Amino acid sequence: MTVLAVLFVVVLTGAAIGVLALRVRGAAHALSVQVNRTSGDYQASSAALRERVRRSGAGA
């Protein structure tokens, strides 16, 4: 009976760890998407600034 109880606890613990791992993975993915979006916006604005500077002839 004790072995069955230990096995049950191990299975429940594994399931809980699995659920937590999925939540962490989902949060990490959401953070990664946000970071990529933000860095993409930054790169786009930097490219636009470089283009404006190039067209104005500044720095020459």
C-alpha cells in the first residue's frame, strides 16, 4: 500500500512539474515575441533615421 501511495505522489508531482514547465515555456515565448517586436521597431526606426541623414547630406 505504501508503494502505491509513493507512486501516486510521484505521478502527481510529475504532472505538477509538467504543468509549471508548460506555463514557464509559454511565458518565455510571450516575452521573446515582445522582445523581438521591440527590437524590430528599434531597428526600423534606426534604419529610417540613417536614411534621413543620408538624404539630407548630413555628416558629409
